[in-house]
Amino acid sequence: MDGRVEQQGNLKRNTRSSYRLLVDYKLFLKEKNRHNDYNSRLIFITNYLDAINFELYGVEGREQLIAALEKSFDEDKAND
């Protein structure tokens, strides 16, 4: 049962982290007057998140984080 509780905790942490990442990315797009595209995601990740621990977002590196950001953005846009 402890494994299940730990898994739920990881899921909640990843969900919060993904949400925070999306909010920060949308703010970046607005401030820089950019559109959601690969280059914008790359710039955002490189400039603003280079020093983070990627594990906070449940990924191992920059490319996975960019892909996760793209997926979150598309899902959020579909819900608007």
C-alpha cells in the first residue's frame, strides 16, 4: 500500500509541476509576444529553466520537457 501512496504523491507533484510549467510558459509567450511553436518552447526551456532539476517535471532532459510542454499546451488549448 505504501507504493500506491507514493505513486499518488508523485502524480500530484507531476500534475502541479506541469501546471506551473504551463502557466510560466504562457506568461513567457505573452511577455515576449511569441507564438506557441518549437522555437518558443526551446527558448523558454533554455533561458528560463536551464538551471532546474528536470526531475521536478518528471522528465530526464530538455527534449522531454519540450515535448511535455507541447502536449500540455495543446491539451489546455483544447479545453478553452
